[in-house]
Amino acid sequence: MSREQERAKERIAAELDRSRRRSNGLTLDSLDEADLLAQHSPLMSPLVWDLAHIGNYEEQWLLRAAGGREALRPDIDGLYDAFENPRADRVALPLLRPEEAREYNDRVRREVLDTLDAADLETVPVPRSPGERSLLEAGFVFHMVIQHEHMHDETMLATHQLRRGAPVLLEEESAPPEPSPPPAEEVLVPAGPFTMGTDDDPWSYDNERSAHTVDLDAYWIDTDPVTNRAYLRFVEDGGYQDPRWWSDEGWEWKRRRDAVAPAFWSRDGDGWVRRRFGRVEEVPPDQPVQHVSFHEAEAYARWAGRRLPTEAEWEKAARFDPASGRSRRFPWGDEEPTGGHANLGQRALGPHPVGSHPEGDSPLGVRHLIGDVWEWTSTTFHGYPGFSAFPYREYSEVFFGGGYKVLRGGSWATHPTAVRSTFRNWDHPIRRQIFSGFRCARDADRA
């Protein structure tokens, strides 16, 4: 085995361990059986479903598909199939109980580590036709499973936020970096082409491929995501009572929901407070607003005389380096995120104040593009030119054309292995239990 393969396997084993410790910390190590079995919202699964689903997905892809082994528990495949079982129905399934889920996951992981030890990760590229990939190429299938677990960890954090009861998640012990004021409220992104998507990122999903050239007109984009302070001006100006700012669909959603502010906000005398993981606190003015739907983001942008950026505009602002003409993996370069670059990986239980991570600025000077809050774009989820489903249609392709809106950049709850400047998230425009915010844009020829 080459030293390159050894290093790749060491990294995979370490990341598998980190993701499992995080999953157990959000479930078995913090809640009792009743809380794990309960459905805290019809929007979400019981936490014990997510826990066993993680193990079942790992078994199917790393033991059966990649390792060629016999199924350990084929009898539970149907229970943990996300497409067969809507979230609202999962509480009624004969799910593994918490300790059974732990034992199953531990058994799967022991065999996975044996499979990893024997695997040929194909670190040397193998010639293939365009769009064709191998499960083991650069360890892709292991990366896929690691990212999948961290995605469910973020989903479980959303369930924790919806859960009622005493706080169980620990606050961050250290203070965030000292924020710096923005040099300007918005940044001009010059007209011209840039490379969108990727062909060679070993962690990339099918919907991030293929790399292609997109030519954009010049536009302005906010230096920072919209803060609570800025959003509160929209709320206090009657933004939720004025249909001028809302699309027809958005106004109908607002009316049915009787929405008057972001999710988890409430009036407290003359001010506003928010509920965050069982704690009630004043709304921090300098943090990016979170828990807003696409409709709320769109309405704010109209009220402010602006619009939401397209997905391509967001990616160019994040990746394009005008000095070299190339697109970077992250706004700051190709090196992986650190705490200096971005607020990721549940280091905090919420966004940091804007300006807290100057090391993460893009070449154009746009800030907080990775971490803190997922950012809504105006783009409906679709495949790129040359899209090829891999390794299964249900990850991306079945969602194309379904009205889902693209979100970019990750949140404070997103693990560093599960986000990059090409990563594409998507959700229904009505969703706001997710850790979502936004920034605005405008055409360069508009005052």
C-alpha cells in the first residue's frame, strides 16, 4: 500500500470516528429514551430514526456496495428508507430502540473499518469516459458516507431546536473572534466569465458537477449576510403586513402561518427575544438572521430595493479570484476550513457576529460566505450541463424541477467536511426550521 493510500485511510478513519461521536452526542449521550423516540415536530423524524438510518446507510454503501459483503440487517432497510417513509410517519414505524440502534451502528462500524483496511481507494486516477466515476476513486464512497452522517447531525440539531424542554446542548466555552466593521456594505463583482462547479473535487456530489463556464453581468452583492438588526427594521416597518413585498405564493404562506417575524422570535415588551435550544435570550443584533424562509428573504430584499442573488452570482462572489482568473475551492483558497476562516462544525450553537472571520474573506472582499447561515438564492434546483446521476438518482436528480430553492455556504451547524464553495443545498421555499439566512444583491446598472 502506498503512503498516499495510508494517509487517505487514516483521514477517513478519523473522520468516521468524529462523525459518530457527534451523532451519539446529539442522541444517546444527551437525551433519554422517551425524548429519542418522540416526534418533536411533524417536520422532523424521531431522533432515534436518524441515528439508525445513519448506520443503515453506512451498511448499504460501505459494506454491501463498496465492500461486497452480505447484508447485516436486510429486514430494516425499508424502515430507514427516507423515500418510502415521510418524516411525519416515521414515529409509527417499529424502529430500533436507542440501545438497539447503538449496537447495530457499532457492529456496522467495526466491519466498515475492516473494509476500509482492505480497500483500494484508487488514489491514482483511472481513465474513464466523461461523467463516469468509481465508488472508490479517491475514497469517494467513504467521503459520501461521512458527509451523509454530518448532514443528519445538522438535521438532528434542527430537531433539538424544535424540541421543548430544558436545554441539553452545551454552549460554546470560548468567545467568538472579535468582529471587524465592513469596509463597505456591498461589493461590486465585475462582469465576465468564471468556472462554476467542479470536475475533480474528491468530496463533491453529482449535482456539483460538471465544471462549466458561466458569463455574468456585473452586480453588487452584500459584504455580509443580512443581520438581525437589519431584518428587525423590516419587521418594525410593517414588512409582514404589506403584501407589496411578497410574491403571491409568499403572501399566502405568510397568511396561513400568521408569520410576523423569523421562526422562534417573540415579542417581549418593546423588544424581541428568541428561543434557542431551550434558552430564551434577546435577539443579538449583529448576528446574521437565521430561521427565515425563502419567502421572507425575498420579501425583505424587495423592501430593501434589492433582490436575492442567483446561485451563479453567489458562487462567483465566493470563488472567483480576479488576479488569477481561477475559481477557488473555498473563498480564502484551497486549504480546508479552520476556526479562523469560518464558524462551522457546531463549535457554537448559533451564528457569530458579522466580521468575526476576516481570514475567510473572498478575493473580492465578500465575507461569511462559508458557515454561520445557509444562504437562500433565487435559483430553482437543477442539474448542471453534463449532469450524470452518481451513485444514485435519489441524492439529487429526483429533486430537480420540484420547486426547491438552492441554498449555499453552510451554517454554523454544518461540518467542515460537508461544505465547500461548490456545495449545493436545497429545500422547499417555506422551510425555516433549517439554519437559513440570506444576503442581497442588485444589478450594477441600478442606483
